[in-house]
Amino acid sequence: MIWKRKHILDIESLSREEISHILHTAKPMKEVLLRPLKKLPTLRGKSVLHLFYEASTRTRTSFETAGKILGADTGSIAVAQSSVSKGESLLDTAKTLAAMQVDLVVIRHTSAGAAAFLSEHLKIGIINAGDGQHAHPTQALLDMFTLQENLGDLAGKKIVIVGDILHSRVARSNVCGLTKMGAEVTLVGPPTLLPPELKVLGARLSHVLDTELPGADAVMALRLQLERQQSGLFPSLREYSRLYGLSGQRLEKTGKKTLVLHPGPMNRGVEITSELANSHYAKIEEQVTNGVAVRMALIYLLVGGTNNVMA
């Protein structure tokens, strides 16, 4: 297909064909990433700037690495040390960056809709690296890429996502993407973290993990934000781990060789045991590698490099 999209704001706005094209483009990118010498001239002369209003290690570093491998000039704004701390608005900050003639802005923001807001006011490309509790499209894409590498066609595959669904932009984006690709998705969590209105996402809802595991092709554990315990959303970490934590013994209930994913960072011993996280079932490190490949694909598609990505 001919790529025409200028921004990546969420999964909802992407068609199944566009998602497939992104995942297909990520394959040669991963081949480049695994080379001894990881450097392309593809985006030489292009510039990518990272504007992160929220703390991040994996996502920000992944984007920076992706841009550099493709040959783009990359930079990051330390928001705490920028004019933002002096009261400058998001739009004024972005306009300043656009005036510097950057080609692409990767933004993470605490407010839902921040990336979409910039896309309406700026002519440069925008990638949403996470906005509030709304969306995290690149995480969903790398998760789908990882699942596809290991499971093949996702149509008909049973995927279970367990954890703090209420506050998870990762869960929202994954449900949208996986269902578009034909997978059957079940969201599992305690009632306080899994409100019934989330049925609109297109997934089944359940409060009992053990009954949903049989037949699962993959299980994704979400990070439990520990501050939720102080809010009284669940009684204790021990109780949460007993009911919703992943372990090797619990995974046996699937009755097959089930993949285990986690977007990170992990609370070992709460959402997942160290034994399982370090096992061959877990694709957590593979997710990190694939994150660079998928973000390389997105930067390439949005900024527009040469026709030969392997050059």
C-alpha cells in the first residue's frame, strides 16, 4: 500500500491494512537492528524531536535509538528544565519546535488528547508516545508485532490481558488493535479496576483469571500502579498477587505453550513471578527489541526515507 498518514495518534484511527503495513515494514527494520553494524543513511538530514512531559525510560530510549539507527538527527526536551517550567503552553512549545524546522515530534503527555491537539495545529508529523489514560499506540503495535512473530496470523487467537485495566492506556490500545486483527481479547482484573463500561472496547470482561486461562495463546500482565493500593482499589498486594499474579503453575492452566508479555516496568512478585518472567515463555525482552523495530518503521513511514530501507 502507499502510505499517506502523517501522524500516529491512536490505534482506533488506523485501519487493519495500515496496521499490517506497519508490522510488515518493521520486519526489515528488525533485521537491520540485529546487524553487527546498526546504522542506515535512510533519514540523513531529517530531524526527530522527543517531547516527554511524563517520565519514561523504555519508550523514550526506544524512539531515540530508532531515529539514530535510521540516520536521523534526534534530540530531547527535558521539560523540567525547559520554558514549560516557566509557564509556556504546550502549543507555544510545539510552535517553537516547528519553527526550528524539525520533521517529526514524538510526544508523551499526562493529558489525554495532547498529541491530537498538536496534530491539529502543526504541519509537522506527530507520534503519540502515550497520552494520559487514553492511548499508547506504539506499545500496542510492538505487542502485536511480538505476538505475530510467535503466533503467526492473530485471527482467532485468544489473548488475555490482566491487571489495572481502568488506568491502562496500553490495554485500551491493545484491545483496539488486536480485535481489528481478528483476535479474541479478554480483560481480567478486580471489579474496582475493571469497570463494566469498558465493554465498549470490544473485549470480554472477567474478574476471575483462572477461569479465563484455558486455551489462551498469550497472557499480558499489566503493571500494577502501587499508588492504587493507597486509594483503596484493592485490599493488599498479597491478595492481588494471589488472585491475578502470573506464575508458572498458574500458566499451566492454559493447557498449551502460552506466551507471556509485559509492557514494563515489572513489579516482580506482584504481577508476575521472577521465575516466569525469566522463563522461555516470557517474551518481555523480545518486546523491547521489537519496540525499536516498530518505532523505526513508524519514523520511516512518517518522515519518508528512501525506497530501500535496507540501503
